[in-house]
Amino acid sequence: QVQLVESGGGLVQAGGSLRLSCAASGRTFSSYAMGWFRQAPGKEREFVAAISWSGGGTAYAASAKGRFTISRDNAKNTVFLQLNNLKPEETAVYYCAGGRSLGVLTTGANGVDYWGKGTLVTVSS
């Protein structure tokens, strides 16, 4: 069992940056691929980025490539998402997620085994 708690959300101006963190509890954290999803008001939850259990592999949604960076620290049971050059349309609740593999997470929300409760990112224009 893995429990996930996100932090780092907040209000930022367009073009600004935030760093999201996800603290995991449970002895099996390092065996899971981890990812981030987001859900804007009135929209479906969508994949943003994922990282393999070792940190050696990453994947990004097309909209995130070049601006967002996912990383993890298995010694601290934490995964991060660096958000740069944020846009107003990226206002959403950002969710941390754990899954069995990098590839499974990239397929979408159905591939997630564990969810955090989310952290709100608001980007003002």
C-alpha cells in the first residue's frame, strides 16, 4: 500500500514556475513508477508526466515537453514536478500517481494504482 501527499501548489503568474512535491509512505515506493496528472474544471483528468521506478526513464505529455521536469528521490520517498513557463490554461488540480510501470501510466488514469488528493495550481494571466 502506498499513500501519496502532494504539496507545492499555489497561485503564479503566467510564465512563472512552481515545484510540486509528492511524499509517499510505504515500503514499496521505490518499486513503483510515479507520475503526475492534472484535471482542469469541467475537463477529464489527463496525463502530464511519469518516471520509472529507478528514475532512468521519463515520459511527458506533448504539452509538457520542454517546460516540465519530473524527478524522484527514492531515498526520501518523494517525486517532484518542476513546472516552468506556466500558462493560464494549465490551471488545474495536479495529482500524484503511482503505477506498475512507466508505460502503463502514460496510457492514462486507468493505469494508476494509487492517487494523491491533489494540489491546486492557479495560473493568472
